[in-house]
Amino acid sequence: MMRELTWRKSSYSSSDGDQCVELAGMETKVVVRDSKDPHGPVLVVSREALRFAIRAVDE
């Protein structure tokens, strides 16, 4: 299922590296992982669900 993904660090991640979230885009989904554990579990969500979650946290 997971092809080679291009990961980028979230702009909301801390600069000291202790709270880093990375995102990778797929065709209709977004994959989220902890940058400190790149081979660990990932969360796969729809782009719409991620937008909703970010807006809810941002309020």
C-alpha cells in the first residue's frame, strides 16, 4: 500500500526536535508519523479529515 513517500516536517513541530510530526501526501490521503520513529506506525487520513482536525485545534 505504501509506496515511497516524500515526508515533510509540519510547521507546527517544535524547533528542538522533541515534538516533530511529519506528513506525506498521497493521491487522496495524508499520512502522518512521528519523525523520531520513522519506521513506526502511521496514521492515514483523508485530506478533508485532516483539514477538519487542524481547523478544530486552531479555534
